[in-house]
Amino acid sequence: MSSFDQDQNSSPSTQTGPQEQPTSPPNLPHGMQESVQKNSPQTPKTGMFSWKTAALGIIGAIAVLYSTLDFDEPSASTEAEIARINAFDSRLLSCNDVKTSAPTESYDICLSVAEEGQVLAIKRLIWAYSRKSDYQDLGKVFEWLRALPYKDSATQLLMFSLVHLNAESDELKKDSELGISRLVAKNYAPANVVLASIYALDENTVPPSSNALWLLKRANKKDPLILDPSLLALIHANGFVGDVNIAAGTSLLKNSADQGFPMATNNIAWFLATLDSNPFTPSKYAVSLAQRVVDDPVHGQNPVYVDTLAATLAAHNMFEKAKTAQQQALQLLTDANFSESVLERTQNEYKERLTLYSQNEALVEDTLVVDKTTFFKRIRNRALEYVLREFFITIEAPILSSGKTIDINSDQSPQTTERTITQKESAEGSSI
């Protein structure tokens, strides 16, 4: 099974804080990462979901299954069927322990419930089979996507993308590309990113209907978490779509920093400070952004934002002040609401940065010059992973408004779920 190039330097990351991810690859931009909750599942990271496979059997299965699909909008009867299927079953709770498709007792129980049509179980299996492990199976991902009673935009995009990347038939590629285009017509943000990547990589089977850069800007406007402005700035700086245009990249970064306080302001400061070569702004600009966030009475005690300030000070060769800020960030971590594993990891990272600043060295995490093919495959991969996270749902027994748990064996127990993954406005700001 082949996978996309996962060079850490192929696209930027933005600093939005520590995070305990579900069994999800750690390579999404921090701007797309989610919040940390004490009750979030502590699951191992298993790497990026590889969307392309060389297994001919899987390719054939996907092609056959795809040809039988119906993507019509759901009818009232379909919605009623979904409600019936989703009647709460206590066995669903076993799905919470399924992190990959490795055979375990919890996996077997979850599988049996999924085979009975339980949507929540099906979604967890889609997630599990997508995880990069010895048990990853894209054919199963496609089969379970197909098993969902309603093909929403997320489901459709995953299926279209799998077909477009793996089908050998030009007709199937064309059909799946047109399917992605229909989602773009609805302005589904991840679809904009996927189609833009197809165009930029010359993988399209029909003439482009839009400019790739326009599609990416549209995605960013619709959902900034799907595509960080720093990625758009790198596209301009590398001349991936049109000529090199540093001024356009600078304008994008400054507008985002001004309009997205405090998260975008912090993220742009981090990007500029940790870039190996910054052609966009003087180093003092990043310091001013980070300082503005830290000076705000609401956000000044956030360790992540103080950590960003330290990085910007180091980039501006103010190492003594950078050390002081980093020490403050470490102290603030003790009161942060992070899980133990996240807290330990973050403390280690902060200590490493403190050592770096003590040696009068700035932190470098991103590169200005990147490979075009790797870059666009990576942002497509991240967009699809962003979509896939909708399938990672923590299942809980139904709760009455009184706070009492409903008897899960009762015929009147409704389905309730709680998303473990929440978009973080946060102090922290992903991988298929």
C-alpha cells in the first residue's frame, strides 16, 4: 500500500496549543486541531490514513461497489429508518474502545452491532479501518461508507475521493470527479480543497471548472479550520498557482491576523516566527501580534499564547525575553486543563524550547520552499482527515433531563451521542 509523502516540512503548522488526538495521525496543521478534554479517549496515534492503495483487489471492489451507489437526498422514510436503526443498544458502548480494526473483544461486539445496521457502530468502523496500522483496509472503509443509510456530504466526499485516487477506469475517475464538483457547487469546504488539489496536480479527467487558488480561498472563507491562511501564503510564495506573489501572501496573513483574534492572530504569529525564512513581514510584526494576544486580559494567562510570544521574541533575537516568556508558559501549564499525557508532552516541548532559547537559537518548524506535489497531496490528505473525524464519535448511554441515566434495556431509550472531537477556538489550534 502506498501513501502520500508525509514530509513534516511540506506544509506549515500553526501554534494553537497541546492536544490529545483520537487515533488520528498527528500531521494536520495545528490550526485544524481540536480541543483537549479530560474525558477524551486516550488513544494511540496510528499515523495518516493512506488514501491511495496499490491492491488491485481493493480497487476492483471499490469500482464494483461504487457503480451501485445512489446519492439521492434522503426521503422522510429514510430519515425514519435512520431513527429506527439508531435506537440505543448498550452494545454500542463497546465501540468506544475500538481505535483500529485490530481484532479485540470490543471490535467483535462493535462489528456485530454494525452488521445489524447501527449507524454509530458503522461510523466507528469506518474510522477504525482508516487508521494506518497492520489492519488498515480501504476496501472495508468504502464498504462501510456504502452501508450508511444516508450519504451526506462527508460520506460522499470520502467515497468519491477513494474512487478518484484508486480507480483505473477513466470513466469512474470522471464520474467521481464530477461528484466532487457537485459538492463544490454546494460550497462544501473540504470538497473545494480536494478539487483544487486535483487541478493543481493535473489529475483531472475533465477541464477545470474553477481556478485552484480560488477554490482554496473559498474553502478558507467557508471554514478557516479546513485550510490555514499560512498554507495560502505558501502557495503565493512558491508560485504554485500563477506567479510568485509575496505581497498577496502578506496581505492574506495580515488580514487573517486582524480579523481572527485571538486564535488566528496567535497562529499567524507562530507561523511567521517559526518559518525558516520569512519574506512576508519584519520579525517585529510577529512579536506585535503575539504581544497583542498576551496583553489581552482574557487570554494573557493562556500558556499556549505565552509560548507563541516566546517564539516570536526568539525570532527577533530577543533571547533573554524569550527565555522569560517560555519560563512563564511552563509555570502556567500547571493550571492548564490538559490530560496528564498532553501535559507531560507539552511540558517536555516547552522545556526543549527553553533550552533552545538559552543557546540563543530561534525555533524553526516550517520551511518556505516546499515541493508542489507533496504540498497539494498533503493538504488534500488533511482535508479528508478533517472530514473523517466526523465519524469518530464517543457514544454515551442516554441521559434524562433530570440527570438520571435511562435504562438502556428500555424500549423508550433514545439515542444520544457526544462528539469527542470539538473545534477548538482555543489555545490550540490534522489525517486521512
